[in-house]
Amino acid sequence: MFIFLLIYIISYFVTFREVLKGNRAGVLIFLIFGLSIYTTAMSVAFILGMKDLIPIFQFFKEILILSVLVLNIVTLRYRPRFHLIDYIIFAFLLYTIIYAILPIGELSFVNRLIALKSTSFYIVVYFTGRFFDPKTVYVNKYFNYIILLTIAAGAVLIVEVLMGRQLQTLTGYADYSYYFFNFEPSGSFGLSTTFESEGGYRRFASFFSNPLEHAAATLLALSVIAGLYTSDDNKFNINGIGLMALGASFLSILFALSRAPLASYFIIIYVYALITKRKAITNTIHIAFAMVVIYLAYLFSQFDKNHSGIIEVIMHTVDFSNTSSIGHIEQWVEGIVAMINNPLGLGLGSSGRVAGTLGENVGGENQFIIIGVQVGIIAICLYLWVYIMFIRTSLKWLPVLKGKERKVCITVLLMKIGFLIPLFTSEVESSSYISYMNWFLSGLLISIIMQPKTPQTLPV
């Protein structure tokens, strides 16, 4: 298990060396290889008796991001042109900072700052990518790193499935989560209920934090695969390594057993087929969807109240009667009621991961509700506006961009669409790997389209 901690530390120092040498895009090395195994590495450090060093390890990501952001700003060669998205995101940041500074809510100033980091630090990551000169980012190289990471995740998953045991039962995940976040072990496997589904099925996370992050990482990987292997004339030129990554992503989304990301996986494929005008794929999806509907109708007609297994899982998912769906609904209702009573929010740290750690959580299971409970309806509107603007902007620029810029555009477009459904069922921004990669690439895309001249092809 020590290998995970070793990879985490090595990726940090390799990245730091690259940044010192002038290759600031090397920060992606740590974002890809370090953050993907972040919780696993921290768990291993805990069981190895390094709990006093863990707070230092935890701040590696913030130190790197802030360092690269400062370097990017001080070395700007021209006055940047700002996009409407920049202003909206910056407004969201300022808005949440006000909630951290003012004595709003019941948490102390320090806890409000911690909650601010959890709620808004991804904006710092966005501006880190935003102030990059796109010509200095070797997109193909870093996308290929994500391809390799996806294959590695699939390999670990296969071992987990063959063993019939989650990796997290060996890494000290439960002890680490309880010591640092006050999350007591729960569920049938001594981890958390996130690692199991109705019917007793195991949910696997590979080396990610949990099955939800594993599933979201699969959506990111699928978006990267689509972007990397699509040429300017919309041909999908995938190679053997790419096919392995595609297969690994499919296995990952199946064994993560997360319904919202599973639906998003196929939505990404469908949207990709639409934007690249691949009628064979869209027609296949239409036929497959019709067959699934017919099959589900047959299952429902044969459903027996005493029957257990996959049919029961499907049935209870559809009618929202399973434990997970009931939990979602309860959290949503609690959060919505809190927002109705307090439209300007209860204060930072009143919902989400920080609130869960303090045992005072209100609402949850939904990124928008988590934001709204803390900082109100205005913040939800800003956050949602940014997401809609990214989808519209990506669609607008897709026919214009060429080469590596187009690859970034396709990837960001599919990521934003793919993450939309999971945003309604989980706190997506709490995952460092997902959030950082999402917003870094988003910032890079806006940097591409706001270049003072016609965008030039990025280096291979």
C-alpha cells in the first residue's frame, strides 16, 4: 500500500521541479497522478503512523496551485481580455469571501475560512488555468497521462472484483476518515454506505476516494478520450491504448454502481455523437434506449414483492423507494426548506463536507443545495449561470477551433454536460481531482478563446 503514498509524494516533487524549471504546465502532473489517489495516499500515511505529517501532505495541492497562479500573473506578457465567464466566477468568489469575513452563521472565523476553501477554492484553480499561455501547455501529453491513469484504475478495479474486496479495506480508509473528518465506519463493509448499493452489491472505488468520485473520474476520462482522439474533421482516430482506456472506463462506470454518473456516461456518448454528426452512434443509442425501456417494462410486469436482486434495485430506483433515493430526497427537502426560510443562506459551513465533519449538516446530496444553504439563492444562480455559459461558449467555439484547442473545447463541453446530473445528486466539488481538473481545463479553454490574436495550434 505504501506505493500510493510514494506516488503522491513523488508526483508533488516532480511537479515542483517542473515549475521551478519554467514548465508551469507541469502542475498537471500532480493534479492527475497526485490528486486521483489523494485520499488513498492519506489513508496509507495514517496507518503508517504519519498522522502528524498528513496536514502537510494535504496542503500540497493548495501550495502548488497558488504558486503557479502567482507565477502566471506576474509573467503575463499582455493585458488579459476578460470574458463574461471570468466576471461571473470572480463575482461568486467575492460573494463567498464576504460570507467568510462577516460573522454570518454559527461557525468561528477559522471554520468559515475552511468552509470557504471547500466552497470556492476551485475558482483559484480556474484562474490558474485561465492565466496560462495556451501555447505552453502540451495538451496531448497530459491527456495521455489521463488515459494511462484510466487504464491503471481499471486494472486496480479488476483486482478488487476478483478479490471480492474494496481496496479501501486495506488502506486504512475508515480509520483516516474517522480521525480527520469524524465519519464513523458504516455499512456492510466497514467503510461507509457509499461503498454498497441496495441488494448487497459492492460498489468499487479503485484508488479514488469513493465510488462516487470513481464514477465522476470515469466521466472525465471519457470526455478526455473523446477530445484526444477526435480530429478536426470529426474522425475518431483511436489507437490500442485508447481502446484499453475506453474499456477500463466502461468497467469503472459499471462497478462504481452509481446511477447518475452511469446515465451521464451514455449522455456524453450521445452528445458527442450529435456534435460530431455520427448518425450511426445516435441511431444505435435510440434503438438501445427503446430496447431498455421494453425490457424494463417486462421486468416491472414480472416484479414480485418477495424477489430480491437487480430487479428490485431497478424497481426501487425508479419509484424512489430505496434507501439511497430516500436519503437524497430527505436531504433535498431539508435543504430547500432551509433556503426558503433563509434565502441569503445560513452561513459558510452549514452544509456539505465541512458541516458533515462538524456534525451540523443541513441539507446536502446536491451541489446546488449545498451552495444555497450556505450562501443563498444568489450564489446558486451565479454557479448555474457559469455552467450554462460554459456549455454555450463551448458549442459556439467548437466549429472555430482547430487542433489541440479543439480537443480542449470538446473535453470541457462533454465534462460540463456529463457532470450536470451528478451535481444534483452529490457534492461534486468536494472531490479535489474532479474539481481541479474540471476547472483548470475550463480556465484553459477561456484563455484559448480570449487570446489577443486568432488562436494558434497548441504544441503536440
